[in-house]
Amino acid sequence: MKVLYFAELKEILGTDSENIDLSYDITVKDFITNLFKKHPSIQEKQFQIAVNEEFVQSDDVVRPNDIVALIPPVSGG
């Protein structure tokens, strides 16, 4: 699966994307748990998750060929 990072997450991790080897379906909640184990520096950050350009809930499923985007809240004015 390809994971895309935006804004603050991109800066913290020093990359805008990475490939994660996943050979089975996983819930969004489990994906987040595994991601925080791999990248504890973003554990306290707020973000929404989109899978294949659609926002998802924690019980939705991520599949091995999906594109997952982590999108922090946008402030404006």
C-alpha cells in the first residue's frame, strides 16, 4: 500500500510518502495502530484518513493495493 503524508506529518517524518508491505486486508483502526508503532513521533497528531481519495472511518477496510492519505486539519482565515 502507498501511504501519503501531508503538511505537518510530512515535515515530521521527512517524507511525503512511503510504501508499506501489506499482504492482507486491515481495518483503518489497525492500520493506525501499526503506523504509530512504526512512527511514534506522529502519535499525538490529529489527522483524517482517506483511502483512494475518500475519507474513511476506523472500521473501514484498507486493502494491499490502496492509497492511504493522512491529512492534518487545515487552518484558514
